[in-house]
Amino acid sequence: MKFGKSICVLNVGGTRYAFTRDVIRDFPLRRVSRLHACASEKEVLELCDDYDRDRNEFFFDRHAQAFVLIMLYVRSGKLRFLPGVCELSFYSEMLYWGLESAHLDSCCQKRLDDRLSEVGLDGLSEEDAGVSGEEAGAEAVQARAALTGRAKWMERTRRAFEEPSSSVGAQLLASVSVIFVIVSMVMLCASTLPDWDTAKRNTVEEHRIVEAVCIGWFTAECTVRFLVARNKWDFLRRPLNIIDVIAITPYYVTMAMARAGMPGAGLGVAGVILRVLRMMRVFWLMKLARHFLGLQTLGLTLRRCYREMVMLMVFVFVAMAIYSALAQLLEHGLDLGMQNQDFASIPAAAWWVIISMTTVGYGDVYPVTVGGRVLGGMCVVSGIVLLALPITFIYHSFVQCYNELRLRSARYARSVSTEILQ
């Protein structure tokens, strides 16, 4: 901030808050922190409704009570609705100040998700929140304006690789990456065909070139993303980046084993390890999660619903232990004259229980006694009930994650449209 006094005053709906410039620069609310990068009053007025230069006061014509709750989140890290506050109204205030529904506590997230499900995604847009398309695009422009030289280039490169929808160049890079993923998956599937070895001997050089080009692209992409990452440690901890390393490493391990004189697939333990490493390339499909909204929604839902998933696994495990013990007793332990060998042990009976509870029912294992069939019916019915109990929570979280990611994708789409028109 190259103008004004050292003390900045935020006037939100008539309520005044005073902060120093350093606090404004690192403020958790994106709209407020962007004030620090403004170099003129014109840029300031793009972020607030009015500005008093003499008092260095920024005016925001927004809901004062909602901003009080948002300030409580800034201080305590907890963001919740008040009982009498409209969920959509408060959500529009959150979007205006730069927050998302992920910042809400879990109970309030479910309230917001229910409300968004009632009105649909189009019931609340960025225009309703007071965020125009120009403002959404101006955020990235002002953030880049604060960077110079090498930092500016690194930030631009990072956005191109990490945010495929952020620009036309990023979309082209994403398209190339998807093509390489498809090519590598086609080669992986073809390598399991019976005639693959014969075809590979005839065109061995072409296969090696295609494989090397795909691996080279993935390696270069992963390396560049690591070099331009803001936090290298956070980059290494992200699941998708770990998957990238797991998918790339087998190729170099295979090359090292070939140079060590173990290129064949029939060299005992070394051959088994080699085949396992080659099959690990299937993890390349996970790279598509960066480019497709559906896979991103699935991953975000699983991350937020891990408690519900653990609860579901506990339900299934407990029921499986009970029913498998009873099935083994009824089918093998009571009637010595007609023992069902498919239920000779509890672990063997557990297979029948799991396929019955999930209503798969392969038919390879089934009870033959009256008591076993009654138990089978109870197992199927209880399986349906137990699996349905946590599904509601997971469904609501899925809808919420989908709304968030779709809204973010719409922002980037407007930004790309502006870039093309300019």
C-alpha cells in the first residue's frame, strides 16, 4: 500500500475496525489482504465501495452482523451460523470476503449443503455475493502485479501447472498431459495382450521411444511443479504428488534393473518385482484428477468424510465377524452328518458374509441348511441397512464439494474468457 496512513480502518456496515498495514497485508480474508497491494485509489475502489483518504478508511456496504461472525473466525478459527441467519445470505457474505464453505464447521456445512440442494447451484452465484466477473479476474491480476522478475515468472508457471482452468496456456498443458496419460494407459493395457511380445520384438524401438517420451513428459512436469511450488514440504505431502512419484519411479527402477542384468520377466523374485513395478503405472490415471471435476469431487469428498468412511468400515467389520461365526456354526459345526465344506472356518464364511451384505451374491458359496438360509436373509437385510446409514452424510458432503469446485471452475472460465477477448 503506497498511500494513506499506517493505520487502516475498515468500515463494514457502520462498524469500524482499525488495523495496521502489516496486519492488512497478512489478513486471512482475501478481499482485505488485497488492499495492501493496491497502488492507487482507483484500485482500492475496485475492492471496496468508498474510500476516505484523510482518515485512511475503507467503506464496505455489507452486512455488519455477518462480518462480526467472520471476524470471530479470523480470531478463533471457527466459523458458524447464527440460528436466525439465512444460510444463503451468510454464504454470499463469505464469498464476498474470500471464504468458502470449507471454512465452516461441519454442522454448518450440512445446513448450507441442504439449503443449496433446495435452491440448486444457480440459486447463489458470485453476482449475488457482490463479486463481479471483473473483480474475480482482477484478483489474479493484482496478485501478479505485486510480484516482479523471477517470482512473477514462477507464480505464472505454478498457476499454469497447478490450476488447469486458470488460463488458455494452462488448458493446453492440461490437454497435453491428458493425451500422454491416455497413450501410456493404452500401452499398459496392450502389454497384457497375448500377442504383445511378438509385436514388441518387431517394433521394439518404436515402443521404447513412446514409453520414454511419456515418462519424460511426466518427469519434467513433476519436476517443474516441484521447483515452482510455494512450499516444497507441502508439495511433497499432497496425495496426487505422491501418486505421481509412485507412477514415475517404476520406469527408472526397471531401467536400473535392466542395466544390472535383470531385464527379463522370468528371473524369480526379480521378475515378479519387475512386473509389479510395471503394473504400478496404472496410477497415472490418478493424474486425471487435476483435470476433471468429477474426480476432484470424489477425492475431496473422501478426504472430508473419512470419519464416516471409518464408521462404515467398522459397521461392516463387526457384522461380518458376527455373521461369519454364526454361519460357520450352523453350516459346519452343528450337523456333523451334513457339513458344508464352504463354511469350514470363520475366515471362509467371512467371504460369504461380505458378498451377501453388499448384495453381490456370486453364488460360489451358499448355505444349505435351514438355519443357514435364515441367517443369510438376515445378513442381506442388515447389510442394506448398515450400508445405508452413513450414505446420507457422504452424499451431502459430495454435493457440497461439487458445488464448491463447480463455482471455482466457473470463476476460472470467466477469467479465461476475458483473457481470450483481450
